[in-house]
Amino acid sequence: MTKETIIQKIISNKNRPLLNFCLKDKTEIFTNSLFYTLFDATACVEKNIEQLELDFKEIFSLACLNKERSYENIWSSFISKLPEILENLNLDAQEFVNNDPASNSIEEVYLAYPGFYAIAIFRFSHELFLLNTPLIPRLMSEYAHSKTGTDIHPGATIGKSFFIDHATGTVIGETCLIKDHVKIYQGVTLGALQVEKSMKGTKRHPTVENNVTIYANATILGGNTVIGENCTIGGNVWITESIPKNMLVYHKSETKLKQKI
């Protein structure tokens, strides 16, 4: 096969004229700029908001296949929510300080905690998801996933004062509902009991009520599964049914020692 033939076969099989990977790169830049605008003390908010609008206009034009849709209403609604989002993120950061004995200051949380960064990008992307913004929210969440190891679908609903310790391996599905003052640890999965395309648009992921703690590597599955308020879910448990409030759920392991002869 000649070089020219190889090139023509690659071109013919690409067949995705609307797929432009600069959208991915530009969305990642937009995401970081948004984070710095809200938290970096040296950032000029007024100047950055103006630049963010220009950046959003560009990525929206790349993401939206319906060229009759305008970015203006989405952007206006989104920035009007930024003060509320920032207030909620400050509550999230304080939850880290209050609950992690390794935390030395709230500044450390903002600068160094992957769980906080993942929550921040989730709150940004969730607001754009609610505004039916095409593709951009998912690109934002996947960028945070790549940076932190935490996979939170922008369609999930998460209440105030949320805490993810260590972050790595955490998965929160699209229709998950998490209420206030919930703490989860690394490797936790809040997922679907089964995965079928016909289930699109239905509640497939669990509900977690107020003041629940879920320890490392616990797996909780199913749209009808509700973890009642004030529950503590121990590490490595597998849950597919609802748990009443005020319960302690744990996995009892058995270790056997064999004496060498």
C-alpha cells in the first residue's frame, strides 16, 4: 500500500467534519481561567469576566451544531449564578477544613486538594448543564476527571457543604442526588445497577440524604436506592437496596493465617 493510499484511507475513515479538537483544548483553558477568576486573589474579576465571555462565545460556537442558537442568554444566566456558586464552594472548602485532620488552612484546600477542585468544576459544569449547553459541561467534567481522578457527571445534583477526601477513583453518576453535609472518600462509586441505553432519562443512580459519610471503596448502586440521613457506610461495602436513617453499615472481613511448616 502506497503512502498516498494510506493517507486517503485515513481521510475517508475520519469522516467527522464537525469534530474539532481545539474545542477540547479551549474548554480546558476556559475552565482553569474560571477557577482562577473566582479564587486567585491577584485576578482582576472585571477584566477576567470580559475575557471569559469571549472565550465562552468561541467554544460555544465550536460546540453548538445548531448555528441559530445564541450564547448570550446562556452566558448571562451562567454569570448571574457565579456569586451563589462561589458561596457554595466556600462552604465546601470549609467542610474540608472541618473534617480533615491533615488540613492546615483553608488556603491549602483551595490550592492543593484535588477533591475540592473536582467539586468546583462540577458546580461550574452543572450550571451549564442545566442551561442545556451543548458538550461543554461534559468536557469540563472530563478535564477535572483527568486532573483529579474524580468522575462527577455534570447532571448530578449535589447539595451544600460537600466533601471528597483523597478524591482518586470516586465516581458519581448523572442522576445521582446528594444532599447537604455529605462526606465521601476515595474509590466510592455512586452508580447504576444496570446500564442500558433504553434507561436514558430515568433515575439510575442513588440518593444520599443529609449528613451521610461513605468510606473508601464503597459501592452504592441503583436509582431506587436511598441512603438515609445520618448513616455511616463503611469501606468496601456493596449496596443495592435502601438503608434507613441513622444506620451503620460495614463489611466484616475475615483474615486467616496459615502457619508455615
